[in-house]
Amino acid sequence: MPSTPVPARPAHHTHSTPLPARTALLSRYTHLRDPASVLVTGWEPAGADTFLVQVRWPAAHGERPYDPRLLTQTVRQSGLVVAHAEYGVPLDHQTLLRSLDLTLAPDFPVPRGQAAALDVEVRVPDTGPRRRTDALAMDIRLRHRGTTVAAADTEFGWVSPAVYRRLRGPHPTVPWGQWPLPEPLPPALAGRATPSDVALSATGHPGRWLLRNDTANTLLFDHPVDHVPGLALIEAADQAAHALLTPTPLHPTSISTRYTRYVEFDAPCWIDATLLPAPGPGQFAAQVTGTQNGRHTFTTEFRGPTTPPPAHPTTRR
């Protein structure tokens, strides 16, 4: 695909742009085909190398006040919009998510049962010439009604199509959705609502599961890609931690992920979860790792309280 020029700073006109054109622009910036998956509604400069991104979440259901997939997608989409719109990262470059550290407010004050508007502050602390072209560190803060509910420290990298082809070698394409799809865990054990939401399959070994890539889960698989997305791996880790801790509820206040290599669709990927020494009284720590073809692929660590915070009441209309 040829490189597409990106305007340097179109943000001032975002909300005055007609809705269809704005939706198409945001779909391009977030690399999503389904408009319903685009959480970002607009953005604007808020200072030197600081930007304010507007996001809208659908109603949250379940035992947590947020959907973990929406949380990580918010970070991804906000970072991509800023990178493409404000720093000129070409739209045809492949994104490399190298790390993602999340800190969540213990009570996560977003009411359940209704859509929620969030303001996302994105700060780019290092904007030297090299980092503007192939990598950007980002400090991201999610706020609801002025209260910070989550923070993320992450680094995005980018490579040109030619470099990416060399990097991927024998895995440039994949027969989309044609891989074997093992039976899912019971959704309640994974902390999800439906079988298509479940990213794990049982193996018969405690603390070990098989990664399950169901393309019906459009929040994770919006369009065909050549490797398992990084956010899908965080989702699998979240479900593994939930299954490991059951019946103790999973309410992490810290989630840290490091990626070491791509996860392919054409070979089994094993997801292992184990408890770590508790960081303090009433606290838990768990580590989830991925292994494919005998090689480590990623690690996610969760930390938080062993008892859930008081629930925010559902807003009734």
C-alpha cells in the first residue's frame, strides 16, 4: 500500500468536520475497519507535545466497572491518533507495541450500565528527530469527569513496509480464520460473557491454557493480520489471571506487559499463569507468560488487592 500523507496538525478542526468524514479519518488513524470499534471521537492539542483525546465507551457489564479490552484499545487508539495526526507517522507503517504498563484506580470510578465519556491526555516526553520517525514513548492518562481512572506508560514503534516484510520472513500472510479453534473455557471461569469472548482453551494442566484466537471477537480481531495482536495477548493474560485466582475476584491496580517476539497463528501458544509472592497484606501478584515453539513470547504481571473495592452504583435512566 502506498504511503498516505498525513496532515501535521488537523486537530483544531476535528469536531467541526462532518461526522462521516470524521469517522473515516479516525478509522484510518486507528487502523480499524468497523466504525463501532473506534472509541476515539476527537482530539486537540493541549500544550507542548501534549494532546487531549476524547473517547466514548459503551456500557460496562460484568463484575468489573470496565471491559479490559476497551481499556487497552483506548490506549492503543489514542496513541495511534496522536502519532499519525500530530507526528506524521505514515499510515502504511507497521506498528510495534513494545511495552505497556497500566496503573488503575482501585475503585475505577466509572458508573456501570451506561456509556461513558472519557478524556485521555497523551504526553510525548521525548520528541527528538529519531523518535519522531520510528518510535514514540507516551505517557497516557484516562480521566472520567475530571478524575484519573487509569494511567499508561508505553512505547510505540514503527517500521516501513519493506522492513516489515524482511522482519516477518516466512509469515507475511495467514489463511485468516482457518486455523483450528479449540473449545473455549467456560466463560465465567475466564471472566467473560460469551464463548466468542474467551481467549483460552483447557489443557488438563493447572495454570496452563492454550491460546484461542476466535475472529468472532471483533474487539480483538477487527480485520485480518499476519500475527496475533499484542492486545489479544494481554486479554488472554487477563483471562488466565482470572482463572488462576478464581474464586478470588480479579481487580488489578497494576498490569505490566513486555513483548519479546511475535505470536503466530499456525502453531500452538501456551499461556502459563502462576502466583508470585504477595507484595503485602491483602494483596496478590500473578505472572502470565506465553510460549510458542519453545520460545518465550510475552510476559504480563498483575498486582492488586485480594478483595474488590466497593462497586459504583449503576446509573439508571
